[in-house]
Amino acid sequence: MDHILTEIIQNVMVIRLDRPEKFNSFIRPMALRFQEELTHAAEDDDIRAVMIIGVGKAFCAGQDLAEAIQIDGPGLSRIVSEHYNPIIHAIVHHPKPIVAAVNGVAAGAGANIALACDIVLASEQASFIQAFSKIGLIPDSGGTYFLPKLVGRQKALGMMMFGDKIDAHTADSLGMVYKVLPAENFESAALEYAHTLASLPTKALHWTKVAVNQGFLQDLDTQLALEDKLQTQAGQTHDYQEGVQAFLEKRKPNFKGN
């Protein structure tokens, strides 16, 4: 079994991490299948948003350490380079908006996969743990990139070094999540947000994501030039024409994602 369940619900691909007995921790077949499903979602024009959620009480506990220490297993280098780095790259550069619906504990690589997503929704029962220092490792899966940008250097280093368990409301106050939702009916409530994203102009959302990501890396003049370029591209889409027409006609737009 590869422990990944997928379902298409009204233009949203729901990816469920399905190893509940191991808190949805990753093993190699699971990580590789996850990559395949992200690629499928990117290439299928009928899929306009993705939602990632865990089965059971946890979102994802990161790497299954039993696999990591196997003599004939993939080893840490391959786990990072072949499992997690491609997952993070696929999420960050994905052409569709990706929602992390964090239904429970998100630890280690599981926490950082969530933080790499475009929108993070947390159940009131969710928590985030940079658990790496507890086993003599450093944060991977983009943790050293995303977390300091979200909460600042001091908070990030503290979380990483002490391995603090950050509850959902604290994560919200620190800017790690978009919203905290009630635990009851969490999945259906999170899915409503994903459906809203799927109804919006997909290309404009993607280019917004591109611009924000690049904004961390370049100066203002370069960023302004990028905005100019991307805005010109957005202005050539069907959804721009539809959005303007709907505004003038005082009606709800019907975006097609192109």
C-alpha cells in the first residue's frame, strides 16, 4: 500500500495521507505516490485546487524513523533529496492553489510540508512541532526557509532548538496559519475554502504565488518589474475579461481558470 488516498470533489483534488496507525508518517512508497498525485493535479486542467489532509487524529508526523534507520533503507540523504525536497518543490511551484488542512499534529517534515502550502487551515486540535532537535537532526523540508519568514528568526530558532509544541491558536497568532477552524466538521469547512479557491481565476492565483515567492529573494525594482510582467500576462486571460465584464454588469463572475 502507498498510503495515499485521492478524491476529486468539484474541481478540488483532496489528497489524504493514510497511515493513521503511524500518525501518517512517511515511508518511501507514500512519499513517491504523493509526488505523483501532485504532478497529476498540476497537469489536469479540471483540477483547480488541491487540499491535503490527514486520516485519523494526525496530519503528518513526518518521516517514519523505522525506515530511516533500516540498514538496507534509503538513508537520510535519499530521504531528503528524493522524498521531501521534490514534495516541497512541487508544492511551492504548483500552478494550482494548495490548502493544507491540518487536522491534528503536524511534526517534523509534516509541519514543514504544511507550512510550504499556500493556505494553512488548522483545526483547533492541530499542533505544530519542529521535532528534529529531539533526535539530533536539523529541520528539513524547507523548514529553515519558511518558518523564519513566517515568525521571525528568534521565534523560529526557539521552536527549532527547543522543539516546542505550538498549538493552533498560538500558530495563528504567530502568522503560521491563515485561520483556525472548529474541530467538528473541520474537513468540510476546510473544503469550502478549497472550493472557493477552485472557483477563482487559477492563473492569477498562480502568478500571485510566483510574485510573493520571488518577493523574498529580490529587490524592490526587480519585484516591480516582475509585477509588471505578470500583470500583463494576467490581463491576457479569459478570466480577466470575464471579471471586468461581470463587474460592469454587476453580476458574479464565472471564472474558467484560463
